Amino acid sequence: MSVDNGLAVIYDAVLRLKGLKRTGWLERGVRGAESVAAHSYAVALLSMILADIKGLDVEEAVRMALIHDLPEAFIGDLTPGEKERMRDFQEREMGAIMEMAKALPGRASEKLIRTWRRYSEGSSDVARLVRDVDKLEMGLQALSYIRSGYSGAWEIYESALREIRDPELRELLRRLGERQLNTSHVT
């Protein structure tokens, strides 16, 4: 495939993600809800810093973070419940990645597929970090919305606390929640 075509396909996905608002925030009535692209950028930045601190491969972490929601450009930003009800969700995600990869030249195509597989399987320390940072960022965004008066975001903050597997990152979110909100309601 040509570089021109490959970049056009990837950038089309980027444009879709820039316009795609995060479903969980919309369901909770958040005006001006963040886009999937804004979320992915924040995950990439936090992953870069945390991978550096933990001595992990920063390039791999940033690469994973930047593509972790790329399939949503084609299948949408689904809630956890929607993903559970969709029997072929993982196949659809992989299909979206394969379609984009098909448009890229050899090495770039292979790296996209390989990186996506490692992320989706959580098969490395870097992948596990990025998966946790995805939840960490969601929790931090929830805190921001809570401070802005969207109390429905508590549910998402608490979900992030439950879903982060790394005890240090879970504790970090809890401490940041206490600091940012200065309230005893933070669990």
C-alpha cells in the first residue's frame, strides 16, 4: 500500500475520534464532554511519564496509548454493558485494526497489528500499564467533571478505582481524588 493512502485512512480515523464524544460522559449529561481523541492524548501523555518512572519502554507505551481506542473510530465508543452484550466485540476491534493496517505499508502495518495485539491481550508490563492508565485517566476526568457539578461522574470515578489493577496507580487516583476534591466522600 502507498504511504499516502495509509496516512489518509489513519487520519480519517483520527478525525472521527476527534468528533466522537465519550459515551459515558454523555449518558451522565456532561456538556462539552471530552472526545475519544482528547482521552487518548491524555492517556498517551500519562503513559509516557509513568513508563519513564517505572523504567518501561516509553516508545511502546506511547504507541499503545495512541492506538488503544483507534477501533472506536469505526465501531463507536461503547459502554462496558454494550461491549458485554456484543458477542463479537473483540473481533470487531481486531477487524477495524486490520482494515487500517491493510492500508499501511509493510513495517508500519505489522507494528500496528503487533502493538494492538499486545495491548488488547495485556501481554506485557507496558500493556498492563497502559490499560491501567486508561482507567486512571478516566478517573481523573471524572474528578474534573465532579468539580464542575456533574455528580453522575462519581460512578465512573469509583469504577476506575475498582478497575485499576496496579495498587500504586489505584492509590495515586485515590490520593489525587482526595486532594482535588478535598472531601471525605472519596473512597
